[in-house]
Amino acid sequence: MYAIIETGGKQYKVAEGDVIKVEKLAVEAGQDYDFDKVLVVAKDSDVTVGAPYVSGAKVSASVLGDGKEKKVVIYKYKPKKGFHKKKGHRQPFTQLQIKSISL
């Protein structure tokens, strides 16, 4: 059984027991979080597609913690002008473990 959920402007394909990283959520580690924006639920050969969301479908997950991705370095440079600018960015995320998918 799997589901496709929407969070943080992105879509994720999840199954029970999966560990995923999503855009940072305002939830403490150890708490549960429910996704209501479920686009597709598939069980064996039975596929339910929402328009845009499947009514009554819910994906439950437990929050493992927060973190930051690896640093992405932005470097700007203009030749012969002496212009150099270096900047870094680390995107925050929340790590979740999918507990159950219900329809």
C-alpha cells in the first residue's frame, strides 16, 4: 500500500515504514503529524485518485527530528572587475517516519 501526499509545495510517494525528509514543519520531535492532503491511495491493484484530494484519506507519521541539509555554496564572480561574492545556504527539513495510511 502506498500514497502520494502533498506538503511544502512538493509531492511525496510514501509507504508504511518509510522515512522521508520534508520542508520544515512546526512540530516537536516525538509527536505525531497527520497529512490530510492525500492525492492518491493505492492498495494492491485498487487505486483511488482524488480530485484534487482523496476525501477521508489520512497519512499518519511520527516526527523523528529537525535538521539542515548539506551546504549549497553560491559563488558570484565577474572577470576583470575584482568582484567576488561567496554565500552559503542550508535548507531546514523535518524527518518523518510514516506509521499508517488509512482510507
